[in-house]
Amino acid sequence: MSRFRTALAVAASAVALAACSTVAEPSAGPPADGGLTPVSLQLQWFTQGQFAGYLAAVDQGFYEARGLDVEILEGGVDIVPQTVLAQGQADFAIAWVPKALASREQGAGITNVAQVFQRSGTYQVSFADSGIAAPADLAGRRVGNWGFGNEFELFAGMTAAGLNPAADVTLVQQQFDMEALLSGEIDAAQAMSYNEYAQVLEATNPDTGALYQPSDFSVINWEDQGTAMLQDAIWANTERLADPAYQDTTTRFVAASLEGWAYCRDNVESCRDIVVAAGSTLGASHQLWQVNEVNKLIWPAPAGAGTIDEAAWARTVQVARTAVNADGQTVITADPDADAYTNTYVEQALELLRADGVDVEGTSFAPIEVTLNPGGS
Amino acid sequence: MARLRTAVSAVVAFTLLVVAWELAKAVLPEDGVRIGDTRVLPRTDDAAMPHVWTVLARFGEPEVAGAAAQRTVGEAVASGALFTLGLALGGLVIGGVLGAVLALAMARFGLLERALLPWVVLSQTVPLIAIAPLVAGWGGKIAILGQPWQPWTSVMVISSYLAFFPIAVGMLRGLTSPRRADVELFRSLAAGWWTTLLRLRLPASVPHLLPAVRLAAAAAVVGAIVAEISTGTRGGVGRLIIEYAQSATGDPSRMYTAILGAAVLGLVAAAAVGLLDLALRRYRGSVA
């Protein structure tokens, strides 16, 4: 009797195990029946204007037109896109270059196939009356930063201005919101031009009863200081790039993504609606601001959108190797190998787009004026 | 009568909390209270501690102004809390079954207890943020009975990971709680292991099990919310907390609506366990 029960238990656990089957690795080649190739894209964060181009490419059918069925995977607090990509759970990922280089150095096999954001959107924001106009003015101040690899432009900027970030300033770990700056907890706060900077402009100034104005703040833009690092790029799985089918998918994916960004350049309001419809709760005027600011980081792109500029890449690597953060660490310890980036696919993609008459340089690009509403609504 | 008293005291407690909140805002300095460089009491201005009525009013406002599909913040929070409650209950059931099976196995075989218990304890020392990306990574790789792994499956699994522990430990304690004399009586009557389990050990474990389930329910809710935040799973109140926190600079009261939703969610889960308490009342202290 007891042996029967044991056998039963063994059989039950065998059934339970068998019920959990593994799914075959996705093969990103064109399916035999001529249908769409399923492709997944891992974002760094929730859907928002920062990713408008990809959402627009889905919404406008650009991916479908290139034979792709794209599923967009949202990020989360603990989701590291480059790890997700390297482990094969997504076909492509959006990640900042320095963070991706750090992951590469730890063994993640990923390659930058399109540098979507040509410029950095990181600011250090302080009140205009604080007298902080340049990195050198941060001496002796309470300086907010996000940490987790988002802080290296700031540290490189302070170092370049002759400050020792570990001794000359008080470093404060910043939250998601900008409350610490507005309440005077910190003197200068890290902010993305397209997100946190808009948040302070959506907050009510208790002195005037109206919204804060750009003139109330002083902004240090790391692009002007020469310590900017490349940010959002499309990363592909290095190992799978040896497969001609995946190479082809990569070219088509990059082309359709850039077409999405070109659409957002020319149709800012439409892209705002796409982002809001995709489920962002940040508010419509905030998203319009975000799409518009992100456009400024992409366009104009004289060499063609998505092209990795060697000088900007070299500067990013240089800062990543030399800037020391609060823990005394640099982003990477050695130069990345030749697989770290390639312009092969973006060049093919740009050819496809030019053949279709898409403006991929955006030389006549002019940002729109966005009026922010209280709370971003 | 007793239930009425519980309801009244709950209302009184809530009112006291509101009064304390507003009193703190009225009395304490806006910049909080500091001793040296350490702040011992938080800032009390409207950005850090919005008025209770501002928060309540926020429930009625549209979640995304200008969006095509309008829903109020209250509806968003309610649907988010329901979604998370479902996941937490799922996690509690999975964790409960797992914990009970582990406890039974450990109670039956002393060797298993010595072999497993340290691992059960060890499992709870692994930080959630280390597990969450791992579990989320099963998405697209594992299918259960042909059903693909959904993002919410990860949340449920993480929630059950927190919930199984108190049940395994509490139930093991309960199963081994009958007095030696009782166990020996059953043995002298030639009762088998199953009979002893059904007639003696299980009833005796109820007083130990109920607090364990209560703990597990709370852990399941916390686990579900944290897992949602960690993996960014859409639809739950955890995701809302972090989404609303992002817009806290311009609209601080909004985040509190999601936090209130999460608190109500915890109360509902605790009340659900209270019902279980009522159902199993006859076993309370039945085997001393």
C-alpha cells in the first residue's frame, strides 16, 4: 500500500514536471509560410514618449510593412534590458551605451546596431538664484544623482571642472521625482530633458501660484560641457548576428524603427496620442513635451538617423573609462572590443528608407513649442 | 454585537489617523523636525503631506486628462487593487499548497525535516529583487500545460514564494504539536499514520495554522506589489504606485491614492483570512 502511494507521488511529480515544457528558442528568420517574423523589443522603462518611435512604428504599421510582428516589452525597476537581450528573452533591446558597455564587460554578448539618440538628454538642474551656472559652481553644494550608472556624465563633468566629486560636494541619492530640488533638500538635481525637467515645470511655484518657468532654473547641459555620453541605442544579440536570417531581421527592424522616429518628428501630436493610448499615465502635455524633447536628441542627424558617430562613441568610451563615481569605480576598465558597435545594419536600413523616400537626415527639423499643464495633464 | 464593535473601532481608528495627519500638518513646521543633520520628523508641506481632502478629491479626477478612454483615478486604483488581489490570492493558494505539502512531508519523515527546513529558512533570506528578474526571465521560455508564461504568472510565483514560508513553518509546528500522550493513545489503538493525521494532527495544527495563513496573506500581498514594481507588470496597484510616484513632483496627492488602494487591499486580504478563521472556529483549541 505504502509502496503504491510512493509510486503515485512519483508519478504525480513527473506529470507536474512534464506540464512545464520549455518553449523553443525564437528564431528570428522569416517564417516558412511567408507570414510576419515575430520580434520582441525590450524597453528600459514603462511606455512613454522616450520610446515614441517604436510605438509609432507598431501603430503606423511600419514594422508590418517590413515583415515584422513586433511585441514591445515594457521595462520595470529591476529589468535590465541588456541582460534580457543577452539571455535571449528578447530579440532587441533599448539601452544607454555606458550601461550596455558595462554589461558587455561582464560578459553580455550584445552589439549596438543603431544609435537612435545622437545627443545626451541629461541635465543638472538648480534654481537660477542658487548661482550654479557651470560644473565648477557645484563645489560645496548638495548634488543629487540617481546612481546605478546614470551618474557618470555628472561625475566626469565635475572632475573636468577640477572638483573631486567624493570630497568637494555632498552627494545625495535622488528619488524618481524632483521634490528634493523644489523643497531645497538638494541644490542641484539630475534630470532628463524629456522627463524630470518637464516635471519641475509642471509644478506650482508657491511664491507666484503659477507654474515654475524655465527662467526660474539654471540648467547644466552635459552636451555643452563635453562630458556627454551616448544614450538610447538599439542593441542586438552579438552571437545571433552571425545568422543571416537575424541579420536581415535586424536591418528591417532598424529601418522600421527609424521610420517610426521620422514619423514622430513630423507628427509630434499624433505620436503623443499613440503614447497616451499605449497606456502611459504621465499626462498628455507631459508626453507631448517628451516626444518633442526626444526629437531634439535625434534630429537633425546629418549622417542619417541611427548612425553611430565615431567621435561621440570614442568620447563615451573615454568618459566611461576615466570618470570615477562616488564608489571610486569607472564604468568600464578596458576599451570595448570591435563587436561593441557596427554601422553595417543601420547603413543598409538607411538605404532602404532613402529608396522609399523617407527623410532620414531631418535637416529642416524644428522643434515645436510645448505648453505644459499643471501635473502634466 | 462584537462585529459591530469591530466595525466602529475600525472607523474610529481611521478617523484618528486622519486627525493625526492633519494635526501634524497644522502643528509641525513645514520643513520637518531635525536633530543635528538628521531629520526625525518628515516635512509637512503640501508637496510631502497633501491634505486628506486633496487626496480624496483626486480619486474622482480623470487618470489621464485628454485621453480617449476616460477613467477616473479611483477607477484605475480600484481595478489595479482588484488585479493585484487576484494575483496575491493566487500566490497565497499556490504558496499554501506548497507550504502544506512541505510541512506534511517534513512531519512524516524526520530526515526530510532535517534536510529541508534549513533550505526553507534560507529561501527567505534571498532578496526579492534578486529573484524577480530571474522569475520574470522565465517568460517566453516555460509553458504550463501549453499556456505561455504571462507577466502576471511571474508576479504570482514571486508572491507564492513569500507566502509558502509561514505556512510551511506554522503547519509543521502545528502537526508536531499534539502531546506525546495523545500520539501514544492513537498508536495503542492501532491507528495508522493517515488516521492520526486526519483525526489528531490536522485539527491540532489549526491554532498554529491560522496565524500562519494571516502572515502568509500579508506576505502574498506585499510580494505581489513588490513583484509588480520590480518587473513592471501592467495592471496592478504596484505599477500604479510607481507610475503615480513619477508624477509626484507636480501632483503629490496622486501617489497617495495608489498607496491608499494598496492599504485597502491589505485589509481586504486580512479580512478574507478572518473568514477562514470563522470557518475553522470549531477546531480552535480543540486539542490542547
